[in-house]
Amino acid sequence: MKKALKILGFTLAVVVFLVVCAAGFVQVRGIPTYEKPQVAALKIQVTPAQLKQGEAIAVSMCADCHLNKQTNSLSGKLLTEIPPEFGSLYAANITQDKEHGIGNWTDAELVALLRTGIGRDGRFRIVMPNFVRMSDEDLHSVIAFLRSDNPMVKPDPTPSHEQEPSLLAKTLVNTVMKPAPMPTAAVLAPPPADQVAYGRYLVVGRYKCYDCHSKDFKSNNDIEPEKSAGYLGGGNKMIGDQHAEIITRNITPDPETGIGDWTEAEFVKAVKYGMAPGGGLRNPMPKFSVMDDAEAKAIFAYLKSVPAIKNATPEDGTGSAVATR
């Protein structure tokens, strides 16, 4: 018996030692760097239609994190919606400033960043969503906008704030949270006429609705989004106004805890103007005011086609978030 206890004690000591060593390694290493993704040189040809599309996507997907209201430009800010257990994380300056922004970046380097999350310096941008499933056309439109004369992207010398990740955040980016791979073929969006397929593209490719509306950032699957835990069933914890904890809403077609009892018109109004059947939507849920009705209707058609998850969340007035299938 004494021998067994000694072996158990020795084993536990070894485990503790290894855990301490691993934690020390992660703490010292911090955010990892990677080899720059190989992207063929390209020069994006800008058209008026492309600029219009790029501005619409950027206003919906980039401005929410990068718009600094003090400078009124995409010069970056503290991401207050990130739960404090991840540390203090910041959106970078993505204006055309050559020292502090992306003024010296090539189109290929921007494609690599947007696709994989890896910058020209090899550093992994840990809180920036990767757009590995965004169509080439949409991606190029965003870059065209970033090169435009829009006041939001004019050169702004505000330095990007260094990230201040917690040990948990460092552990995640050294283990389960990795850069996305570069696509090996052209990425095309389905035709809008195929409403459900186009809606899926908008949810997983352009707007990445599943990123916030699935169970947890830590268990999201960017390569196969439908394999994310609690796909679109809500329950992810974020921070809203006055540092209040916000639990993301279930947007599957469950009629009791999701949007199964919503009409198409109610969904369009909620997405574009923040007015849901049960009341106004709260930050950090953005208002997609520049989204056209056809896109919102396509998203609704797709959401009605996904498996329903019964997960009551406070946002829909049905209690605490306890996910069940």
C-alpha cells in the first residue's frame, strides 16, 4: 500500500512539474509566429462596384472592431466585448498610414492576413477573425476599399496597441487556436438565386455569424463551421455596455428558444435595425444597416434549414444558457 501511494505521489509530482513547465513555456513564448503564407503576387483591379461592395462589407465586418471614435478612422481600439479572462486585446490600425497602418502592405500580404490571420511579420492575429471562406471577389473588394479615399482609411498615425493576452489566451493560441490554411483553389460565392446556399455563404463566409452565435469561441471550427460546438445555438459569453455579460442568442430554428417562431420580416428588421420581436438587440451585436434585404432573407432561409438546438438564452427572455440538443 505504501509503495502504491509513493508511486501515486511521484506520478502526481511529475504531472504538476510538467504542467508548471508548460505554463512557463507558454507564458514566455506568448503569441506564436509562423512562416508567412505563400500568396502569388497580385494587383487588385478596382471598379466602382467593387468599391461599393468593399465598403459595405468593411462597415459591417471591420468597423465594429477597428473604428476608433476618437479619430473617426480604422485606427484600432481596445476590444471591450472580449471577456476579461482573455486579457486586454486590441484591434490594430488598418488605415493607409505607412508606419503604423497597412500603407506599405502589398495586396498579397493583405490577402494572406485576411485568409489566415498571419501578418507580414509572421505574427498570428489572435482575435481577428479569419475569412478563409470569403469569396475571392468579396475579399478583393475589401482590399479595394482599404486602398480607397474613404475618410475611415486615410493615413492615421495612431500606433497599434500591443496585445496584452492572459495566460489563458496564450495557452489557447499555442494549442487549439491556430491560423487557417490558405485556400488551394478559387473561392466562389453561390449565386444569390440559390437562397439557402447563398445564405450559408453569408453565415460562414462573409459575415461569420457562427463565430459569435455558436457555443464558445474556443470550440469554433473555421474549416468546418458546422462542426463548431453548438453551431448557431448561442451561449457564447461576451461583454456588452457597462461591462455587462451578454450571452449570444440562439439563432437556430427551435421554436421555443431560437428563431423558429420568427417571421422573415421580423428577422430582417432585427438584423438590419437591431429590433427583435422581444425587444431591441444589445451590444456587441452590430446593426447590419447597409445589408440589403435580399441578403438578410437568404440568411434567414439558411438558418431555417439548420438543425434546431434547444438552448434558452437570456437575450430571448427564456432563462439561462444551458445548451441541450
